Amino acid sequence: MKITPIALVVAVAASLTACSGSGSDTKATPDGPVTLKVARDPGLDKGAIAAFDARVAQFEKDNPKIDVVPQEYNWTATTFTAQLAGGTLPDVFTVPFTDGRGLIQRKQIADISGLVSALPYASKFSENVAKAGKAEDGKMWAVPIAAYGQALHYNRSLFKQAGLDPDKPPATWDEVRADAKQIADKTGKAGYAELTTDNTGGWILTTLDYAFGGRTEKLDGDTATAQLDTPEMTSVLQLLKDMRWTDNSMGSNFLYDWGGINQAFASGQIGMYVSGGGNYGSLVTQNALKPADYGVTTIPLASNDQAGVLGGGTLATVSAKANDGVKAAAVKWIDYFYMKKLADKDAAVLDAKTVAASKQPVGAPQLPVFDKATYDESLGWVKEYVNVPLEQMKPYTDKMFDQPLLTEPVRSTQEVYKLLDPVVQSVLTNKDADIAKLLKNANAEAQTLLDRK
């Protein structure tokens, strides 16, 4: 869910709507000097900051009229609404796929579609990815810069300490449960941990629901029906309840947010957890993960035709306050910093060389925003600079394109995620939690939200 993420949206009142300029302007270069504030992840280590600064210097050399000013920013459900309303966001900032349509409809981001359509790779986007950043008329206001499918991350060192084979991670949820208990019993660490706060509880609960063959909503034209109170969701919560209270394999922290669970995992406190498959870079640059400890595999799927992997991604957007010069500079930055390395050989090599020189990860797996052929070609361009433990990632990379990829719920996404947070928290903190009652109440609340749209 980091947007890295992941993969979250926030409800923003219509009263916060800001006006944006027309997307018909396709001029790619600002007329005069422009100061451009761009997002940089908070909490980066010195090497990651050095790599970022080096790329800024390269960009400014090629674009002498643009002065790039980094601003620490990371999307979270609890802060984004206030930042958007208060006008404190950088000129270029990122949001989850699920935010795109709402921000576009309310004109809370700039219409940069004319500038984007002039980019040489504008027609190469995967359609499933591209629609997250498009308005109803098909114009792209927000640029997809990264996509992900959920994965099961695991600590190879804890697997070894528990007597498990780190090259054979669990392939079913029964195996996840058994391995989690063995890790907890042998090492005293949490065998498996679950995100539960800041809307991430609902995000991961929905992920597991999909993996069991469920769906949290059913769409019929403009009508959306909540589907939280189902056998699949009940099975997911019962599994978590059994792992927590019968097996005692989930540790003692049941209030993890995205940053907290990453830190705990990187420091060797967690054996397994579910998050986006491309999470390796964040774990290394923000949480000091030891590469030798890292393993990742595909989400186990139930043996039915409906089971699939929740997927999402990140959009690069431009502030609705941006004038034409800032919008032109912003699209040039999005093109340079996020996109060219995916579509242009020279840019890909320069990016990989710069990042590798700062000892930052190059080559971590991710789902492509373009077609698979473009993705495979881009990996070949940077092969000599790849510095991540690819062999340890093969349980994921060998299968990530074979699993059915399902989009996140499209209606009231984050609002429903938010109301599911206390459901999973209750199951993990109250031994007598009534799953049936929790889901019945959550379903009624979700339907109320869906009926408002």
C-alpha cells in the first residue's frame, strides 16, 4: 500500500475542490525560470538522498530554467486530506491508484493531459494501469509511475532459525499458518503479522479476501452492493483469529501501520507479512533491511476460479494551483524522474548507474506500467547494475505474471478500508470477538457509503 503502497485513497469533501488549468496546452517547456517543488520520500538513508540529489543535478543541467526543490512527502490517509485542503503539497506529488478518479472529478489536481499525450510513450501504457489516471473522457490527468501485485514477504534468517527452508516458502494458507507457528515457537518472534491501522487493515483484509475468492463489492451499472459479510471474508478472519489465539503466532503488536510493519520486519521481528510486491526498495532505503534476510513469494490463492491477487499502484500528479510554466516543468520532471528509465535505454542506464553508485537497490521486482515486452527489455538495459538478491526473489518473480491480477474496489475504497480496520483489530485483540456480528455491521456501514456515491 505504500505508494509506494501503496494503494490507498482518501475521502476529500467536494468543498475542497480547487480549480485547475486546461489540459489543452501541450507546450513542454516553461518560458521563464521556474521553481518546482517535488516529492521526496521521508526517512531516506544518506545513500538514497545522495542518489536523489544526483538525479536532481542531472535534471537541472538539462533544464537550466527549472530549479528543483525537494520536499519530504509520503501519502498517508490521515494527513493527505489536510495537506490537500491547506495547499501544502509539493507541485509534483504521488497518490495511490484509488485516489485518481476522485481527484480528477473534483479537479483537485491539474489537468496535464495535453502535455502527457505528447510524451513518446503515451500510447504504451497498459490499459488496466492507465485508467487509474484518466478522466471519464479518456484524457490522462495523472501518470501511472509504478504498479504492484500483493506479495508475501518473509525473513529468510528467521525461516532458517525455525528449521524451515527459505527457498521453499509457503504456497497455501495452511502452510503459512504452520510456518508462522513454527517460527513463533522456535524463535520467539511473530511468525506472521498483519497491517491494521491507517486504512491498511482494510487494504490487507481485502487482499486476503481476494486470495480466498471473495470480493468486497459488486457493481451493476451505477449500483454498488457491499459484500463484506461473506463466507470468504469469514474464513479470512477465522484464520487470523486462529493464528492469534490458538497458535499465538502473531506476536504482541496488533496496531501496525505501513511504516511500522516495515521497520519491524526489517529489524527481524516478523517472519512474514503481506504488502506490495515491490516493497524491497523501501525496506532497504528507509528501514535498513539486510538483503540476506529478504525473501518474497506470491500470495497463496485458494483453489477456486475467483481467487486472485489485489493489484494497485502509484500515480504522479501535479498541484491544481500550478500555472502553465509549473505544469510544463512538472511533466518534464515526471518524465525524467519516474518514466524515462522505464521506456528509454539511455535514461534507464543513467538512472541505474546513478542509483547503484549510491549503493541503492537496482532491479527489484515490480509489475510493469507498460506492456511486458517493454518491461523485459528495460531489465536487459540495466542488467550490469542490478544489485538486489534476485535468486531470493524467484519465488515471486517466477510466478508474478501468472497470477490473476484484480483491481482494488472502485467505490468508496478508502472509506470501506477504514471501517474494516477496527474489524481486524477486534479479532486480534478480543478473544471473544464475534466475527459474524462484526461483518454484518461492517457490511451495513459499507452499503451506506456505497449508496452515497
